Amino acid sequence: MLVRPEGQGALLITQQAHAWVSGQLARAWGNGRVDPPEPREQVCLAAEQHDLGMASFDMRPDLDPETGFPVSFMDMPLERHLAVWRVAPRRMLVQDRYAALLVSLHGTALYERREPVPAVRAYLEEQRALQLELATLLGVPDEELERNQRLIWIFDSLSLALLLGWDPFEVGDIRRRGHTLEPWPFRRESLSVRCDARRLRRGAPLSSSTWEAVEIRLSA
């Protein structure tokens, strides 16, 4: 769950909604200066579904005892977070092997930045074995996988920056200031991304939250 404090409450955005914004960015990506995703459909699918392991967690989120809000994805216990990322590539396999491979690579990219405690090492070994199996079956070159793993990272990071209000923000060669990105990476001169969220007052039960649409417009 993405938790964005605002006034006397917070805006709650599920991981799947955030991932949908990642997918919207992926589908608009590419112009004369920035290469589009390739293979497009599989990369866009992986971007759009990279957090599918979080769906069950977001349906019944743990609550932070201090705030009463759902626990942010950044504060999830390690054991639960690992369980989410273990199941994500397996769930993606029912749709597409290439996308499943990218989801697995995204998970390992996240965990390579963590302290290498035994549970993390075990997860990384397990995922690397799965990645080798899928890459061999698909015959995908390492350079292509590295490029597309970086793209998934960029789409994920930009979506988080937009939805959580990280500004200024930089990922790869892309810099965000306000509603502009430099260099401009999209086909058209403007782009609107949207998702649904819920607004919750501090101290109120989660069941009292109200739905609202979140829309963010970017322009060159």
C-alpha cells in the first residue's frame, strides 16, 4: 500500500493501482530521443503487473498502530515482503513467461539493495535459478534483459514519485521537476496518468474511507 499523508488523513493507493500507472507510463514511452520498450507488449505487461503479489496484502492490509493507516510497502516486515515477491513471478507465469522473468528480475533488483541476511540470500538464489531457467527457455540475450529490467525500474520509480509527490526526483537519465520530465520520454507532448485511491481520516476505520480518482498530467 502507498500511504500519502495529507492534512488530517491520508491518501491510500494500492500497489496494483500504482503498478497500473507504471503500465500507463510504459505504453506511452518512446520517441525520437528515447527508445520504446521492446518487446513492447511483454515489457508493458510486466510494468503493469509487477506488484501482482501485493494484491492479497492490499485487500486485507495490516494497520500501523501509531497512525491507524495501512502499513506502507516501505515498512512491511521482511518475511511478509519476501513472500509477496516469491509469489509474484509464479503468478505472472500464468500470463506470460517473458513478463514473469522481468517481474522476477525486478524483485531481485530490489533485494540486491538490502542487507544480505540469510532469508534475502535464499530468495536471491531461488529467483536467479528461475531467471536462468526462463531466459534459457526463451533464448533472451543478457543485454536485452538488462535493458528491460532498467525500464521496469524506471516505470516503477516514476510512478511512485508521481503518486507519493517525490519532487524533484531522478531515476536513470530522467529527472522530474513539477509536472515536467527531462528529457521528455513520451510519444506525445503531454500525458495524463490516473488510478483510483481511497481517502481515510486519521483515527477512522478503514471501512469509512472514500474513493476518489487521482489524475496527474505531465507535459514536455
